[in-house]
Amino acid sequence: MGNIISLSRVLLFSIFILSSCGITFEDNPRSLSAELPDTLIEGAVTTTEAPSILETVQIFLAKDSDEGSMFLETVEREIEPDGSVNTILEQILNGPTADEQERGLVSPFAEGSSLVGTTLEGSTLLVYLDTLDGFPTDDSASNQLAFAMLVCTSTELLKGIEIDEVLVLLRRDDQTTAVNAPVSDGEPPADGEAVRCSNYLTYIQDSQLPLKS
């Protein structure tokens, strides 16, 4: 009997001590893992970088017709947007993907030309290249088509920006020179003058009309 009384006193004393330390008791147990941050839960997957957000954009590439002539065709690309049009126009210089090539899409560009940057002056987009080495030189039709892809993508397919004409420039050694773009339609532009998509109607299908510019 004395042992039972002594044990009861020990239990009462222990409860008193725990209560004085601020530790409370609950009738129903809780899952502690529900209150831990994810990084402390075993098996949790964490990352320090936000997932990439891709944006679907459109560009013009070239395609062979049944008659052997070339025309512009709209294709979609998924890119990581950077707030500029540079990433979109770079897709043109990169040429068609393997899947696009199987669909008959081609590009007159060769390796050698890179996009330096772009600026917008009013409704004129200035496209700066480092060289014209990637542009055709021995075939005037292919050369026209190369400029048509850049110009018509800029004026007709870029969203959220109003562009009427495009001026291509070379920037090398801190020197900037305007390029006289070859055209297939309309009067040849004056030296260093911007061009419009309407200057390349030869490569536009009826389904793509009317043009914005």
C-alpha cells in the first residue's frame, strides 16, 4: 500500500514539473510531419530554381511548293521568353528542326550570321547582325527569301508590338552600317531604307493575306 502511495506521489510530482515548464498534454495525438516545412520531411523534393515557363511563338520559314518555287510558311516554336524579340528572331537564323525538315521546311540561311540585338524606333524595327555571311549571295531569290523571313516574321507574327517595317544593319567594331535589303516586289528601296512585308508578296500565300504591313 505504501509503495502505491509513493508511486502516486511521484507521478503527481512529475506532472507538476512538466506543467510548470509550459508543456501541455492533449487528448488526441497529432502528426508532427504536417507542421514541418517541406525541406525537413524525409523524401521531400525541393528546388532552388523556378521551373522554366515556355511561350509558344510563330515564325516564318520557307517551304518548297509543288511547282518548285519557295514560299513562306508559319511554324510554331516554344521558347523561354526574355522580354525581347531577339529570342524569336534567332529561331529563324537557326533554321528548321529535324521534324520541320521532314515536313518540307527549309532555310536559305547558312551558319555564319548571328543576331546582335534589336531596337524599336517608332514602328521601325532595327535588326542588328554581326555579318551577312549566313545569307545567300549566289542566288538572288534565296537572298530575297532570307530577308522576307526576318521582315515578315517581325511585322506580321510578333505579338504585342506594332511593327510596320524593318531595317537590317551590320554592327562590327563599333561601326553600324545599314543593309540594302533585296526585295521581290515594289520599287527597290533607297540605300539604307527600311522594307516591309509587302515588298515580298512573291513569297506570300493567298491564305496569309491581307498583311498588316
